[in-house]
Amino acid sequence: MTMAVRYLVDWTFDKTEITRIYAEPFSLNFASRRVLEKTGFSHDGTLQRSAFKNGRFIDQELYALLKP
């Protein structure tokens, strides 16, 4: 998955005018968070109670990557 995210990020920055990519994985989704960290995304903060899933509110994490 890390390789796929790297490819997509590289392609997006090379082929478009997008300068910032962000992701909001659920706080307890440690695998997705780790992929983002390994791909160079920085952790910008926690979005408390920002999603409603399975009958309850849960936190999300905000990760971002800026075009070099």
C-alpha cells in the first residue's frame, strides 16, 4: 500500500497543479496512519468527534503533504 500511495502522490504533484494533499484516517486505524507517515505525510492534528460510525462519534487524524 505504501508504494501505491507514493506513486499516486508523485503522479499528482508531477501532473497537476495541486500543492497540498491531505488525508483524514480514523484515529484507531493505525495501519493507514503508518502508511501516511512512511510516505512523508505530517500529522497536523486530531479532529475530535468528527465522524459518526457504528452509532458513535469517533476521532480522525489530519495528515498533510506539501509539494516539494
